[in-house]
Amino acid sequence: MDTTGAGDSFNAGFLAARLAGRDIPEAVAWAARAGSLSTRAAGGTAAQATIDEVTPSIR
């Protein structure tokens, strides 16, 4: 696990959610998913999450 870039991914997830019109609690959830998914591989951006991975599935 490499946490390099996790904070940047968190910030990007939050901003993307807000720009998409999501409210603050949902934006924080997006941010947490984006930040945590970015730690899947060494190298910071090697495991950068896609928008589909960050967006929760509706079932």
C-alpha cells in the first residue's frame, strides 16, 4: 500500500462530486472512496480510481 497521492485523490473526489451537484455528505463519501482506492498500488497514481469506481452503484 502506498498512500502517496491519497490526499490529492480525496480532494479531487470531493471537488468532482460538488461540481456534479452532490451535497456535502455525499461529496465527502466520494472523497473517501477516491482517496482510499488510490492506495491499491505503489506509486501514487498507479491505482488512480476511475469515476465509475468512485460512484456508488444503485441497486
